[in-house]
Amino acid sequence: MIYDLPWRGLNRVRRALYRAGVLKAKRLPRPVISVGNIAAGGTGKTPAVIAICRHLTAQGVRAAVLTRGYGADEHILIKNATNCDVIVGANRYDNAREYLRDHDVDVFILDDGFQHLQLHRDLDLVIDAPSRFHREGRAALRHADLVIPRTLRTIVPGELRGRRVFAFAGLADNQQFFDSLRGLDVIGTRSFRDHHPYSAADLEAIKRAAGDATIVTTEKDAVKFDDPAIVAIRAEFELDPATLQRIDAARAPDPGTRDPKKRRRKSALLQRFEYLAYRTFARLAGSMSDPAVHRWGTRLGALASKVLRGRDRLGMRNLRRVFPGREERERRRILDASWRHFGREALAYLRLQNLSLEEIAARCPFVDAHHLTESIARGNGTVLLSAHWGGWEAGGLALMSAVKNVLSVARPLDNELLERDLKRFRGRTGAAVVDRRHAARPLLKGLAENAVLVLLPDQAVLPREGVLVPFLGQPAWTTPAPAKMALRSASTIVFAFCIPDGFGHRLEFEDPIRVDQLAEGERDPVMLTERINDTISRRIISRPELWLWMHDRWKGTGERTVNGV
């Protein structure tokens, strides 16, 4: 129509300016998947956003939705239907940056984003649907990464079959909804403009017109009032397998799963700068006395709590979750002590790298080490478990210095110079480090050769990689890999925790789990994983200030809260 020509022309100019580089899109530190259209309303963007969010969260991917929020209906519907966080506001880039200060996600979904060129997107998905009014001409579709048809499926409750119904809606295309009700005995309809805010008078008028018929409307309309007598009818957007594959490729939540050839590498200059800073701190730490390491490490941790404000807020949320009955100032005291503790451990670890293996072992004596030696003597390998609690780095170095045939798991650093130094240092201990992305086979081979596998299973994993078992009294996605490997190899599970002791540490071993002595009902990986979590949780509760509260341990459980929506 002639009325949409000015909008088409304006958007064509804007696109040309962005393609020419005159205007530049801002890039977020997380992937962005945009869902948009060239038509004005009525294309099913909201159901499509919901479908994408559900697909991602089913795989354990944390998604958040960025929306301008023209009305109060769409973002509430998305939140209710997906439990994903919804960030509402016109400046999507600034809103996302602000959100990332307090939360973390794997991917952002940009609602109605095809014309929002200010924000860089990793996948531009456009729904092509007929409309009487267009924001852009069809030529704009060539700038989309993926164009899909509108494939909405209306879910009509079975109890409506054979009953007289009266339908109303406030959509961009109400007739589309009314047409989807074919097969029902629709005695009448009433249309309202898009995003209509229903008043009590509107609802009374609808009820008068409906008489004794059942009143139905869309989910989008139903979120704007509370009336259980009105039936909300859901519309689902169907995404084909090819579209889902493109979505999965765009969101890439785990850097380890990306094509190595496509991974962005740090520049050589940045790597050298990081390496120089690391070596400077390492030399300073190596020249410090024990009291100086303690003093400056405490200051470093206190400073980190002020600089890393998002991590500090995450730590407080975790403490509130685990200790709901404690006063806020007590939780604050625990977190402040945790920050100071890890500042000291960071400097202490740098200092340890300048010592000989004998000096490292002397600074971290073993307590109840017979649990480990007896496990090694039994054969079948040892699964040695600890946590990000106390001085786990110092304990690991002491263990590697004193015990032969040790395997640990790590992801290679993205700084080649730092990775080179780390490999050189690990080589001194004789321990082998397995890339976590391809760890299963070498770890099982190590157990078959009676190796000691050192694992820290207290961090969050994706739901598809874990089992939901209690951790510190709260359901948390946990890797079952230690339990499965121990059961498969009949290995002994030994627990070890490194505790600060003066200016040094001590490595305490706890009673092991003899897998070969478990009853048949206890040889379940989930049950064994829960038992592992219980042991680690008890240790953390004994000294909560020594655990890494600043980690998003409960991500993916659907229990996070966000202000505003």
C-alpha cells in the first residue's frame, strides 16, 4: 500500500548505511538470535520466540529475551510460557549489558529485531507472512540469514468440542485467530485493536454478547486480565529440523563445541600483554614472604569483590539460597571472607610455582593418607574427588608432587604463552592433564592402568550433561561422570580437601566409597552422585567462607529470579 512506502524507504536507507559501514552495529559478548519480519504485526513472532526459548532450555542452554515491549502482553506471555528472563526496553544493547552485570546467559533472543540494526546478531531469522502493511519491501529478505513461513498450530482444548463458543481477540490480525477456530461452533466474534488493554467494561460487554456460550481468546490477550471463566487458546509455532539446526549453530553455548577453525583467537599483542602481567605478578609473589602473601592476597581479594560486582551479587544470591535463615550481615561476612580467601590463594599459587617439588610437598602435609595408599594398592584406579573449596590448587600440586600416575582434567587456555608455561610446570610434577572436551576415553584408560583421577565435580553443568541432585540442600545439575567411571571400572572413590593451615595447607583425606562393596541397589549413578554431593556439601558447610560462592552453581534449574518481569 502507498501508506507504507515512507517506512520502506527509510528502512532501505538505514540498511544501506549499515552495509556501507557508516553506521556500525554493537556486538554483545553473547550470541544474539533475532526473530523478526517485514510485515507489521500478525506474523507469529511471539510464538516463534517462545518455541526457540523452549528448544534451547530443553538442551540446558540459558536464554534471555530482549524486547522493546510495545504492550504489556507479549513479554509477560514469553516469561510465563518459557521461564526465561525477559528484559524490556528500547535500548536493547544497553539493557543486555546491564543484565550481564548480575546474570549470565548463553544466548540472547532479540524479539522483533529484523529492523533493529543497532545490535549485531549471529542469526537473523525472519518470518515471512502475508500482511496489508509492510515495514520493508520483500527485497529486504535477502539480508536475512534464514526466512521461514508462519507455521502456527492452534491448540484447541478438547472440552470445547461440541460446545458453543464466543471468540474475541486484540491482535494485529484477529481474523487469523478466528479462522483457526474452524470446527468449533463459533456463535460470534469481537475484534479489538492490537495490544488492547481490556477494561472491566470491555469484559462485561463481551459476556453480554456471548450469553451462555463459552468465551475464548488468545493466550496473548488472556495475560491482561484475570478471569478463569474465559478460556485461553494457545498457538504454537512449529520449527522444522533445519531451522533448529541453524539455531543450535548460532547459539554455540560451549566454546569447546565450536569449530576450532572458527574460534576467535586473541591477538598476539594481547597474549603478550597478559603473559607479561602474569609473569610480573608471579615474580612479585615469588619474592614475597609468607606474611606479605597473606596480607597482599587479602587486599587483592577485597579489591576483586568491589571490581567484580556482578560476581559479588551472584555470590550473595547463592548464599541466600543455601542459608535462607541466616541474617543478611552474616551472609555478607561469609562472602567477604570468601573473596579475601581466594585473593590469598591466588598469590599463594603463584608463589608455589617458584618452589621445588619437595618444598611444595613440605608446605602441604597429608592427613589420613592411608585412604589413598590403600586405594592404590587395591588396583582398579582411584577417583579422587575434591571441590573448589579451601586451597584446591595447592592441594593438587602437593598431590602431584608426591603421587605417581596422576591424571587431571582441564580446558586449554586461550593464551598460548600462558598455556605453554602451565604445561612446562605440570611437566615438572609428572602429572598428565587431559583436555576436558575429549576426556572420557583417556580417563577410563587411566583407571584401567591404576591411575589416580583428580576431579572437582562441584561446578554446574548443562542439564543434558548432568543429573539433578541436591547440592548444599538445593537441586543442582551435577555431572555423573565420576560415579559412572568408578562403577564401570570398580574403582575406589576417595575424597580429599585442602585446608589453609597457618601460612601453608594440609590435605585431608576422608573415608572412601568402596564401589566394589556397594549393594546392588546402591550401584546407581544418580544415587552415587547424590552421595558424592552430600560429602562435598558437608565439607563446605563446615567452613562456608572457603568455597567459591561466586560461581553460578544452580544455573539451569529454573529457580533464578530477575527484577522487573
